[in-house]
Amino acid sequence: MARFIDFHVHPPVEDYLRGPFGPYMEGLEAMFGRTFEPMTIDEIADRYVSLDGRAVLLAWDASTATGQAPYGTERIAGLVRAHPDVFIGFGSVDPHDGAAAVSGVFEAGRLGMRGLKFHPSAQGFDPRDRRYFPIYEAAEAEGLVCLFHTGYTGLGGGVRGGHGIRHEFANPMHLDRVAAAFPGLDIVMAHPSWPWQDEAIAVAQHKTNVWLELSGWSPKRFAPSLVAAVRGPLADRTLFGTDFPFLTPEKWLRDWETLLIPDAVTEQILVRNAERLLGLGA
């Protein structure tokens, strides 16, 4: 068994960092106070193997909203094939593509993806809108997990107009309607959902097909309400993630220890919950 499954990894290969993330890298480097150099896929795999971990690699398609070429599902599938014992793949579709997006969901299933990544702010869509429901219906039929960015995003941060990115689409309460309409669909709310953390907790406690995910923030900065939720009522539906390369597994795990979470709960959050959600258990 792996020590952990990192549920939120942007593969920092050249074509990803300099491709769809290219316009945002200067701002991200300023926010995190360091530069991000591209890695090879073998280097990424070796890093996770050295930590006894696995990584969920996320595709990215925000073409309509950003004008940037995607790092698509097929690319992620290739990375997973290179290191299938280390990597797990999540695909991506552009929600504005209509029937082509629905077809992309079925293609993600065919390629062995375990889920789909959505970023409502960067993709410029309101996930509550019924026009996107056929995408969720297809994901439910394929048994794919849907992971949504929630809360603040560093993409466009510190820039006049924020590159046009709108936070309003990332309110986790928007996912309440989706979870209600698709009870067979597992929904993951990525990141501590500041400034809507209590809304995220409320949705997850109310609907058992909704999961919390803790990437992108040091545990030292978690709100007290979030710490209480992951220690207690949501311990069995909370997932570890880093947002690598922006936050590293080493730093996140070191800072997690300061919360003094019981070992049994830590094991659930680091690995057991993800195994159950993704169907990876023995």
C-alpha cells in the first residue's frame, strides 16, 4: 500500500507549465515566492516513488475561456501509461463544447481515466447551469469522479482584471444543485474553499456523494471549522492533495503533523479514502 495518494497534481512538464499555464506562471511564482522549473515525467515519478506515494495527474482544457491550447486527456493517459504503478489519470473537457464535451467524457472512460477535472473560474462556466448537466450524466454513467476547483484561485492573481477569471463560479454552494441532481456521481471539492469554507462543509455533510480535498494550502492555514470537520464528521470523505508543483508533498505532510490529527484519521485522509473512492483497494 502506498503511504499516500496525492489527489491533485498538475504534471509540471514543459508543455503544461509553458502551455495552458504559461500566461499565469509569473503571477504564480510571485505568489508562491519561487520559480517552477519543468520536470520530466520520469523525474516526477521518481519523486513520488521516493516518498512512497502515488499521484493523480490532472488534464486541463479551458480553451474557450482562455484561448490556450489544452493539455488534454490523451496526454495524461500517455503519462499514466509510462508509470501505471505511480500515476492515476483524470481527464478534462471544455464545458462549452456541448456534444463534443459529452463525447470527451466517454473517451476519458475509454482511456482509463478515473475522473474529470473542472475549474469553473478558469473555464468560465457556472456548474449549476443545466446546459452542463449532460456532461455530469455521462460522467455518472462512466463511473468517473468529478473534481471541481472551489474558492480562491491563484490563476490571474495580482493582475489587473485577473486575466478575466471570475471567482463567482467557484462557490462550492453551486455544487449543491449538481450533487442533488446526480446522487450517483461522486463530486470532489478541491482546495480549502476560502472564502466559502463553511458552505463547502455544509454541502459535504449534507450529501454523502460530496468529498472535501485539501490541496493548495498549507495545513497550518486551515480554518478551525475545516480542521474540526476533517477530524470528525468528514474524516471518511476528506482527501489529501497538494496542488503540486505549487505545494510539495514534503511541505504539506510536514505541516499536517502540526495539527496533531490521530493516526487512524491521517491514514484515512492520506490514502484510504482515495483508495475507496477510486476503487483501488484490495
